[in-house]
Amino acid sequence: PKTEQQIQQGLRLLMQGRTTLVIAHRLATVQEADIIYFIQDGRVVESGSHQALMTKDGAYARLYSLELQPANEMAEASTDDVDD
């Protein structure tokens, strides 16, 4: 994640004031985009900002939640270890 954060910061600087097309598998990469097009089976099934797509609770929100699960599970496991 530290390397990813550095890359994201560099991209933010490069994209300022420009129209940029980003294709990503990790949704965190596009989370700050003005508009996200969520493509499934070759078709745009949802579009909007990250917040709008999360509010819709559709395919984007479900995938985003799944993407966060491993991180959440690791955080819970480390908290459990501290409590013991």
C-alpha cells in the first residue's frame, strides 16, 4: 500500500487540469475520479462518482465492499490478537 499511495499521489499531480482515462481493476485507483464508468460483461452498467455509486448499492458497491474484505478481516484479526 505505501507504493500504491506514492503512485496515486503522482497520478493525482499528473492528472490535475486534464481529462484522463484510467482503466483499473482495483477500485481504490479510481475512487477520486469525477465520474466512474463501471463495465460488466462489456457494457456500462453504472456510472457516477464513487459516493453516488456507493449510495446506489449496486454492482460497483458490492465489488468495492468485496475488495475491502481482506483488509477488514486482517484488521479484525490483529485487533483480536491484541485483546487476548
